[in-house]
Amino acid sequence: QIIELGAKINLTRRWFLRGELGFSVDFDRGRMIDDDYSSVNGQHLFSRTNSDVTGNGTWYLNLDGGGRVVEYAGNRGYLDLFGGFQYWNTKYEARSVRQEVCTASGIPGLTCSPAGTVSNQGQLAIVNTTHWITPIRVGAQTEYRLARWFSLEGKVAVSPLSIVYNEDKHVLRTDLQQPSFTMWGLGASVNADAGVRFQLTRNLALTGGYRVWWNRAYSGTWENHPIGSPSETAPVKELQTIRHGATFGLTASF
């Protein structure tokens, strides 16, 4: 679950500034899957393990400024255009290691536990942290009133440039530094919200809807950090983060 706190300041009848801060309150459910591939005798899955996600969470910051470009006839609503900045951070911690797949001959000199083995019960195994920085995004927001107390709402923001930094810490591996693997990349992002508004009083309203946030890197560099030998690099083929779910809110105007 995510709690979001936001404020909008109307500088004039047309221009506004807006800020939103969100953070997770429950992020200790799920599984982290770790796949390792080998190119020996043709590319194939060498090892697959899963671990329990135990924390820590996610948080984000949106800062936007914009203006009203259309007011619908009959005081039915409006269309705003805006532009701004977004920072999005997600951190997963995973504990215990359950072996699902093990092809011991996959990488000469390396071994893995037989499938079905559970080890390091309760111990921290992997920490993954992803930072998405979107320096410039543009979007539109609209509200259309079907009745005095009921409205439809929509908001979308897009950016052709998002900067991503991702790092993995494989805490139990003694052959790797911390962080063990890092990735830098450039990508694109899309945020979309659709919902309804119920006006309780002149200054108080309930809102509900659905939200989809998506970031995807289209270029970048992956690098490993072994102990006692030089790092290796490879091009990033795909790195993406997607979050979606229902939203419920309470807004007040002054």
C-alpha cells in the first residue's frame, strides 16, 4: 500500500504549482526470483532461486507546474497542461534461498544446490534498489462534471527521457563485492490515472480510480563487481518497473 500526500497552489486563476510525495506502508510480501544463465553449450538457465521479500519499500516525489487551457461550457470542468520532475525509488530486501532449478554443468567451476534445497533460512540474501529520475515530463489533467456532485477525472504524464540506476547486492556470495551488479540506463516513462470524484461539500470530496506507472530503459550498461578480478560489462537489453492498482483519496480545498 502507498500513502500519497499532495498539495496544489493556484498562483492565479490560470497558473498553478503542485507537489506529491508518496511512500509505502506495507512491503513485506512476495517473492524475488533470481535467474542465472550460462552460454556453455548454448544459452540456457543454469540456476533459479526464490527468496521472501521482507522490505524496505518505495517512495516517490512529483513536482509540477502548469496552467488551464480549456474550461468546458456550462461550468462542466477543465483541461490543464503541466510539466515537471519525478523521482521514484524502490528497494527490495529478500531473505532465505530456495533452489528451483540447478544445472551443475552450466558454468565450469561453479555449483548450485539440488532443486528443492532451502538454505540460509531467514538470512538476508539479496538487496535490489532501483532509482528512476525523470528530469522533464509533460502531461494533461482533466475533470468533467456529469452532475454537481459527480465527476470523471483523468491524468497522464509522459517523458521520452528517464535516467535509471539499478544495483543488486548478493549478500551471501563471497566472490562478489557489494553492490554485486550495477546498471545505468536511459529510458521512457508513462504515468496514467483515471477515476471519479464525489463532491461531499463545497470544499471536500472523495476520489477513487486506477493508476498505472511504467518506466522502461531502452539503452544502458550492466556491470559486475567480482572480488579479485576486473569487472565485466554488457549492454542492457531490458530494464523496467511497473506499478498499478486502485486509488482512494480525500481532497480538501481552501
